[in-house]
Amino acid sequence: MTALPTLLPYHTFEQDTTSKGPMIKRILVALDRDSDTPVATRYGIDMAKRFTARLTGLAVVDMESIESSARGGGIGSMYYAEKLRERLTEETRGRARKLLDEFKRIADTSACEHVELVEEGVPFERIVEDMKYHDVLVIGQDPHFFYAHPKKETQTLARVITQTIGPSLVVPGTYRPVKRVLFATDGGEPGARTLRRFVQMQPFGSDIDIDVLHVESTESAESALYLELTRSYLADYGFKANVLSMKDSDVEDCILREADNLESDLIVAGAKTKSGIRHVHLGKSTQVLLTRSKVPVFIDH
């Protein structure tokens, strides 16, 4: 067994852990027709109120899906394909405007500063581009964005998570205030980056309970070190964390199970990705967390 290094005490002086100013100034909420969207708006409002931040509601007219749906077969069908393209575009623009109207109505009642944007293009590309100028993205678990066919399967979420430069809050279809957070880690770099981003931004404030869970499929002597390093890092930001380590061959099921047992309101985890021939995809554990979690997942890569 590898000997663990001795950790020197960090708190050798009185430390001011209060916020030095707003950690979040711009929040992007991706709007689609799923039930997740009103919940995403509510979480966005929570953060906006806490930091006096600006809320941006973004609706994207999915031109790629429209082109695909309207593509004609031959010369004789080109006229009808063009008419279908025009109809789908106008229909989708109308539904995007309705989404923005509903977002504006909710945001108006919250007294938050807010703006509404409708853009045309490939949804994940528009979100990634807009995230260059926002601090955090709030998005539903199963975004579609092709409003003419809202059940059409897309890879928008996976593409956004793997390509955006900021953290994302991926929300399910139900809302609950964030009071207890489960940070799931395997000691890797994505998890460490996400933890650092979360504690520096403090999207739900500092008055929360944190559980740190280190899950590994095989026995390791490094688990205690990861947990102690994480605990001490959180302490320097004013968070007192409960730490626990588990061995389980099904890591993602273990995380979801513990989130239920601990009654966690939020899971914080790093995004795992894998490279294909042409694209970068989410790893299995990340995909499972994002699609099966009953609570929001704060994630970065």
C-alpha cells in the first residue's frame, strides 16, 4: 500500500471566506419545448437573484433539422421541398417567439434583469458561441430545439457539454431548492476542475451542505488522499464537507443511489468524454448521470 503524504495545516491564520464580489454576472438559459425549460428558467432566476446577474433566454431555430426534413428527392419535388422548408421555418420561428414570451413573462415577475434572444443555426453551435460571453449555462436534460418535431432525438446536450467553455447546470423536469450538494469524484482532472469552478462561483451560495463521494471500481490506496485534499480545499472556501469512499463496479449507479440516500438537491461532477473518429462523445458515466439524475447536475469538462 502506498504511504499517504503528510498534509500540512492550511489554517495558520484567520481567513476571510466571504465573497469578494459577484462570481456570476451572466446566465444563459437554453429554451426548448420540453418540460425541463420552465425548471431551467427557475434555477436561472435563483442564481440571478443571488448575484444580481443578467439572465439571457435563448431560443434557437434549428435550421439544420429544417433543411433535413424539407430535403427534396428530385427536380420535380424541389418546389414542394422549398415550400415545406418555408412552412417549417415560419412555424419554428413562431414557436421560438412563444418560448421567449413565456420566458419574459416569468422573468418579469422575478424582477431580474433579463434579455431574450432568438437565433437561427445549429443549436449546439449557437449555445457554444453564446457561452463565450456568459458564466454558466442552464439547460434541460433532454433538449431538442426542433420545435416543429419536439420529440426528434438530438445530440445537442452532449455536443454542448463537450465543446462549451463554461460550466453547465443540467436540470430535470422538477424543481427543488439547493440546500445539499453531492460532489462525486474519482480523483481525476475533470472532477477537480468542476469542483474548483463550483466553489469559486458558489452558484447557490455558501450556506449549503456538501457531501464528497469518491467512488472507484477497484480498491485503491489513493482514495483517502483525494478525500482529504478535497475536504481541505473546500474548508478554505468556508465549506464543511462530509467525505465518504465507496467501492462499486457500477460507479454511476452508486452515485445516483447515494444522491437519493443523502437527499441531495444537486450533483457536482466532471464530464468524462471519449474521442471517436469524427466527434467527441460523453463517456458512459457522464451520460448516465445527465439522463437519469432526479436532481440537477452541475458539470464541466
